Amino acid sequence: SLPPELDYSQIKAIDFLRSRMGYVLSFENKIFRTSDGGVSWTKVSSLLGVATDLCFLNERVGFLIGNRKIYKTENAGTTWTLDYSSSEKLLEIEKTEANSLFVVGRNGSILRRK
């Protein structure tokens, strides 16, 4: 079940690493983590600014995009540091099985990070 501050209408992005381990980004820019397949959720951070999408490579390393920036965490979403700035608005981030990242930006730009 979702915590009171996060209902289904508040989910902006979701990323599961495995069937039991996943992360959610809310419209209020809060990040929640589950390690039991979504039975319970714990808030791991509240972000300043606007975030639009997130993805995690493993339980500790993840990326999120907001406006024209890519941010990285190495501590499971507790803190985030700037990883890249773009001249275009970034819309979506996805990972491959080989843990490469692809970011789609406005006007058809595609960024790849190995």
C-alpha cells in the first residue's frame, strides 16, 4: 500500500530493478523506495525544483532528469548531484540491459551515457 502522502494519482515516474526493489517519483518531487514489491514504501528524499523521470542502475546508483539537467545519486536516492546540463529540456530517461542510459530531449535530441 502507498503511504498517505503518495496515492496513485501522484506518481510521476516509477522504476523497478527487480520484482521487489523499486523507486517512485511523485508530482511533489518526493522519491520513495520499496524493497518488498510495493507492500510498503519509504520516502528517501524530497527534491528542490522540477524532476520529470528517474531510473536506477542498481540499488544505490540512479539518475533523474529535471528541466535541462541530469542528476545522479550514489546512495539510493538520499542525495543527488548534478551530472550533466543540456541546452534542451529533457523529457525521459531509460536504461538498457547493459546499463547504458538514453535520455530523450525536446526537439528530438537523444543523449547516451555509458
